[in-house]
Amino acid sequence: MKYRIFVITLVLSFSVGALMAHPPQKPIIDYNKSNGELKISFKHPVNNSTKHYLDKVSIFIDGEEYKTIEYTEQTSLEGHEIVLNIEQLVSGTKIKVVASCNKMGKKSGKFVVK
């Protein structure tokens, strides 16, 4: 009986931890060819954006790493947004974004410039 209670307590504690720590959702990526603005948005709802946040975002252009940015908090409790100015990218350019959560997991997304 004591063993069963111990196992149930252990399972519940891992379940609560998993609910509190989660990877970001797939990013929404948009590139404006007229002004070179790359906008990346992640949904990643948290209770405290200084303790649970996206700690690293890497951007790849046509398979080559363009930039990796490290953070110590995210831009809001609902998620994280990045706006960068990148030289004029031509149609067909492939953009890949990978973000990692400081607590658990990572998510990536892809975008092709039209």
C-alpha cells in the first residue's frame, strides 16, 4: 500500500512538472520583401516570463546559420516576438527558425520567401 501511494505521488509530481514546462508552439514567420523586415512570433504562454522563457532562437537562411540570439526572458507572458531587418531576400529563399525553452523542449518552423 505504501509503495502504491509512493508511485502515485511520484507520477503526479512528474505530471505537474510537465504541465508547467513546455516547448513553444510552431513559430509564425513572415518576411516583408519591400522593407526587409523578418517577423517571428512564438506562442509560449507562461506565468512568469523571467523564470520560464525562450532562451535561444536560431535563424537559418538557405541552410546557413544567419543568427542565434540568446534571451533571459521572453517579450510577454503569452509568447515571444522578434523583428529583424535582413538584406533583401529573393523569392525562393528558405528561412528556418529554431527556438528552445529554458525549461523543456524546442520547436522549429520554416518559411519560403515569395
